[in-house]
Amino acid sequence: MPTCRRKRVVLTETSDALIHAAKTDPDRDVFYLHQTGEIFDSYETYAARMSFYRQKQFQCEVTGKSGLDYFQAVHSEKQEARTLHSRFSEPLKAAVLKSVQWQVMGRLDHLVEAVYERFKDRYFKDERVLVDLGGTKYYARIDKVFPPKYSNDTSARDAHKPNAASSSVSPIEDEDPPHALGGDLKEPVKDANARDDPKLYYYWVHIIELEKEKSHDKQKATAAKNAEKDGKMIDSLREVQCDMMSRDRLSFSKSILRRFIRDCVDREAAVASPWTVKPVIAKRYGVDSDMPEETRKGVETIKKGEIDKRKKVWEDKEQPPTKRQKKMTAAQEERAEKREREAAEKAILKEEADRIAAEKKKKKPLRYPTEDLDVRLGEKEIKAGTRVKRPVPSRVALPFNDTSGAFEAFLMTWNFIVVYGQALHISTFTLDEFEHAIQHSVVEPPCSLLAEIHSTLIYNLRTVPFQRHSALVSLLRLRDRLAEEGREDDKLYGVTVDELTAAMAEVGNNWERVPLRQSEGREGWEDALFGCLKDHATLINFPTLREVLTKLLFAPDLHVDPCSSPSGSRVSTPVPSVALTVVSNPVERYYALPPADRVAILSFMCNLAISSKAVHGHMEYCEEQLTALRKEKIEVNRLKKQYAEEMNVLRIEIKEDPLPPPPTNGVDQDVVMLDASDLSDVSGAETAPKKGKKGSKIPATGPSKQREAARAKQAAIKQATAEHRRLDEEVNKLERRLEGIEREFRKLLCTIRVKPLGKDRFHNRIWWFDGMGSGSLVGSGGVTQYGAGRLFIQGPSEFDVDLLSARTAEGIEERRQEEEGIEGMLGPGDWAVYSDQEELDEFMAWLNPKGHREVALKSVLTKWWPHITSGLRRRIADVNVNARLPEARRSTRTKSATGYDISREPYMVWTNRKAATAP
């Protein structure tokens, strides 16, 4: 069984509630993990267990390989077990397992050593062995085994030949099994060999073939010389003893034997517990699984002796010395007291030394980064200004967060539509615009964003296989179930199932062929949406289906329906408390749906759209583009490194002094002065003589050569500087390209798999959704773009909560209250958000880079920090502008109750620029 942190992984037992449900409610849905046979009652526990199995922290118990996930470790163990059992000698298995049953040995290595020494010279019938006959080795199979009592009776052994005519000797098979005494590990080796000497055994072996091995030339010559003899040996019977036989090392060695025993036996953790063969294996090989009474007494005696031994050692160390029985003289008592005082002083000194050593060991600095929860802030760090408490993220700022799961579904829906905008043929829009569109509650003017979102999903779901009238069939089954329970008149909002199914008959038919043209404002998308739900949804995959369909087909019996009043407010009207008794249609009733129902519909449609061909094709396209980007990144880094090396060489050339060192003698100094004069018109061929020794003329060729060298040097430096500048520009271009590659890589990778930026010390997940899929971080001209413009925090998963709960002794709950605050602690499924620059800065300062999770999170945040903060500031600016717009739009001509034109809201002026390529 695979191990995790040196402990065997125990499978999760089925809960009592599920066992009871199997009897009372056999149709109850459960989550089944077929690789292990485990059953879970919720998806969260199933996913947590699967996540645990997928971690690379397991070890194969047979081979010792580590860094595997659970399923890889199981596969490795099975594969290794198959190989091991196929190689290990089959006739030897039962004897070995019987010998190790109930053995009390502390280490497995000692047990293996004992078994190997007992059985290395003991062979059994039908074993495949190597036989050395006259220096030539043959493969043979043991046909007969003769115990020591036949060692001096040659005629009795010959009588058991297959061609022997005599049958007066009793068959060997009817006697006691061979090596029964010598294989008993309870008996010492010398006594066992004296009673059952392996060297007195004789064996009839059937020669099969010559051993095939890579031998030396001398052995080859000997084999060729004995070729005729070998031909006679094959298929013959020979009588041999143990010193003439051996086993193949691939079938019998200490390492193979160790793996075989470890795979077949087990032992409890208690002191002096015996090794026991696993029940299934014991049953197969005829090993007795019931401990004999004599063996049980021996094991208990050994266990009691071991416990008494440990108890005595502990008492001698901890308890005070016993009183002396003999009466001592005064001098003896004085000497005894002196020895006791010295011993006590030595003990005190030893304890003090041990305490100091332990303190030094404790003070040994940790190697960072380490587990985040092991990192504690010291007083020095707190005094230096390190933040102790994390800034509290806002839950109120999240839309629809008052309903459990509504915000998460809302965020998932927006992210899916934006990420797959290219495949869905829809332009990007911000999370704020999507929020306001979901809250749009007026029929006139219509919201084009809502129409485009639903229309593109409807077009996409036409390619997904569906069951015609699946919603109707599901509702009829609900009606039958209610009838069985005696609740035929069960009503929802005053509408029975029969009334609902009757109203559904004429709505949304042929939705897959309705043309939803953009030029016509996608007219009819509400009916097409209803038809899509009729053919795709059931009460199983859409639990609130009955409630949603009822609200879409029925209206309250009121003279003025508040849900359809021409209000300019974009906040949706809550669910009406009155009964919905008037038959209506989806075109009129969609805008009366509360936001939670609209989000549920879009979430359901997005979950179906994931399986469409368009989405899958876009994923494959992104995979190809990712591969191309990886190759380009390698090439750009190679060029950047090459340019950097060339720039280093040029930098060395530029730093060299272009002029020679100043001269030291007078003549040369005059020459230099002459060369340096701007008014000099002296030619290089002739110059005025200067008196030197004996009045001779001094040639003036030196200054001319120096000028030429200086000019050449200056030209070379100038050229090197220009080349360095050019290479520097090329490096800057490559760095900008690398930044672009990183942005493109994020867009493509998040199309395939959306992952959080990381986790903090308490396993809260940090999400940033900008720059994914069809969204972009930088627009034309380098303008900042954003989608959400915020940093979201999701509470730890249930698996992470279990990890935190396992450290209850360390006061993790109290630490969370101190460092997160009671109001800032998030549970599984909880979300919060940072929407302000100051909050982000404080959160960044709170992260401690000494922890594994937080150092990785801080690194990713630092990498994307300019884009995160610029998107956040851009969103705040847009929100502030939009908040002032209603006041600026007031007009005396407007007769609306609100005083401003809702059609000029940002979410209302959004247009779908990709709709031209829509199907």
C-alpha cells in the first residue's frame, strides 16, 4: 500500500449515513471514486480526496520510489509485485512464508538474513535451478527430493527413477515435507542443521538446457570441447547435491527476498509484535493464520520481557536509588552519602548541559522559505513596522453576494464568456457592465448586452446534442412523484405542474432554427432561450428549473405590474409575494426575473457550452499557439544573451584609455606639446630642428604617428559606442517582446485552465481575472485595459480547512483571528475583494516571503503589479465618472421619474464588434 510521509494511506470508510441511505434511499446520488472504491456523499469531499491523491507526495512501498501521486504509487506497486512474483521461485514461496509466520524480530533486514541463510542450500521439487556438472552449468528442474535418511541408501534413491521397475519403496511424496525441520526459524541454525542437514539431501534433477551466458574465451573453448557431452546431458536425469546447485540471482537473492517478504507480511506497531503473513496470501499458500497456543505464549513472554526490560531501564534512570538493606558504619554511610552527592551533582551538570544543547538546537535558524504556518513574526520585525493583521477585504462590494453561491456563479459566467469571446463571437465587456446588465429590469429600452450574451450562447448550444422536451419529461416525473406522495395539488407561486407543462407547449418551439439577427436587435431571443431550456435542462442538472420556468410564463394578477413598469432603475424587482396566475410569455417576463435566476440560467448555459465543438476547437488552437510562444521565448532569450555578451566585449573596448601615457623626457614632452597645439602647421615629413646632443636634428615622425593612432582609437571607440547603443536598443526591443509574450501566454493559458495567482499562509486563494482569453491588459497605444479591475480572495477549500484543523494544537484558529480578524476570516465558498490601491499595498506588505506559499504569491503579484494597479486605478476612474453622469444628464425636457436617460449608461452603449462573424 502506498505511503505518505512514512505512513500508510488508509482508505476512507463509507459513512454510516451513506450505509443507512443505501437501505432507505437507493436512488440517492453519491460520488464514487472507482480507482479506490471509496464513496462520498458530497462533491466537495470527493474533490478534496481526489486532490489529496493527485499530490506528488506518495511513495511506492515496494520499490521506495518517491514523488509520485497515489495512483502512480499503486501502479508501481502492482507492476513491481507482478514482476517480483513471476521471478521468485514458486515452490519456495510456501516454505518461506511458513518460516516467517509469527516470527518476532525487530528489523526486516534481520528476518531476511535469517531466511536467506536457512534456504540458500535447501531446494524443493519443481524448482528451476542451475546445476554444475563437470564445470559446465545447465538449467534443470528438480524432479525428486530425498531427505537425509536416504543419504546412504543408493538403491532406494535409484528405485524412484521414472524408469525404475521396482516399486517396493514407499513414494517420497507420502512422507513429511522436505526441509520442514531446517526451515523452522524458531530453532537455532546449528541445531536445525544437526537435525536436518541440507548437505545430506539428494536430488534427482531433469536437465533442460545449457546455460546461456556471455562467457570468456576459455569457457567458450571448454563449452565447444564438451559439445558432444552436452548433447547427451539434455533431457537426462542426474543425481546431485546442494553444493552442485544454485539459483538464478534474479529469482533468489537477499534483495529479491526482502521485497517478497515485505510485500507478503505485515506487523503491528506494538512492542515485540510478530510478523504475520497477510490473510489473502496465507490462504493461497496454505499458511496457518491461527496462532498456535504455544506460539502465542512465546510471543507474550517475549513481549513481557521487552516491556519489563524497558521499564527497568526507565526506573533506573528516573526513580531514586533503593534503600540499602545492610546496616553500614558511620564511615561507610559518609562515603555513600559523598558518592550520592557527587552523582547528584554530575546528574545536575549533565541535565544543564543537555538543556543548553537543546536550547542551541532550538535556536538554530530555520531555512527559509519554509511552511508558512511555521513562520512567526518576531518582536524586532513588529517594531520595524511589519504588518501583523491583513487588511480586511470587502464582502459587501461583491454583487449578489447576499445569496449563497450566486456571486461565484456570476463570476464564473462572466469569465467564461470573456475567455472564450473569440469562439463565441462576442466582444469583451467589464465585470461592472455585466453586473449592471444582469440588474437591468426595464423592457424599454432593451439591453443589447443581455441580448448578445444569450444569443451567442443559444447559437453555441445548437451544436450541443440535446434531448427534445427534456424539461417537460422531468416535470412530468416530478408530477408522478408528487402524486405518489399524495401532493397532486402542490403549487409553486400558485401554479401546479400540470398548469406549467400546459403553458410550455406553445413556447420556444423550433428555437434552434430561429434567426437571431443583430440588425434586428436579436429579436425573439427570450423565446429561443425558453426553448433552449426546454430541450437542455432537467431538474437534475438545473435544480431551480420549475421556479424559473414558472416566472417566465406567468405574471401576477395586478393592474400595474411593478416588474414591467417603465422605471429607469437598473435594480431588479424582488420575487413577487403574490401568486403568479396570469399566463404571460418570456419576452415580457424575463426582466422580472431576479438577478439570482438570471445568473443561474447563464451559468447553466455556460456549463453546457464547455462541451461544444467551437470551445474545444478554440482550446486546441490555444495549445498550438502556446507551443509556438514557448519556442519563440527560447529564441528571444538566446538572442538577448548573445547581445548581452557582445555588449560586454564592447564595454571593455570603450573603457580603454584612447591616449598613450604622458612622456617623461624633455624631447618627447616638446613633441607632445607640438602635437597638441591647434595652431601647428608642421608637416609629418619635415619639422624645425631642435638642438639635442651635438646639435643634431630630431625627426618629428613621432607626433604624426601618435595623432594617427589617437584618431584611429577615437574612431574605433566611436564605432564601438554606436554598436553598443544599437545592441542596447535591440535588447530593449527583445525585453518588450518578452513582456508581450508573457501577456499572450497568460491569455492563452487561462483559456485552457484558469488558476489562482497563489495562496496566502491560511490557504486563501488569490484571483486576478484581467488579461485572460479574449481580454487584454494593454490596448492600442499602450492604453490600460481591464476586465474586473480588482483582486479577489476566495476562502480555503475543505481539504485546506482539514489541513488547518490538523494543527489545532498550534493555535491556528487564534492566529487567524489575530492576523485576519474575525470579520476577515473566510470559509469554504466565501469570497471577498480588494478594490482600492491602499488595500492592495497593505496586503502586499502583509505577505511574508519566508513562507513557501506567500513567497510564490508575492513573486507573481510583483510580476503583474503594474498591470494590476493600473487596471484598478482605471476602473476607479471609470466608476467615479459614471457616478457623476446622471447629474450631468439631467434635462428639463426629460419626463422620466429618475431624470436621466438610462440608454446612455456604459453597459447600454456597449456594442458587439465581433458579431459580424457570428454563425
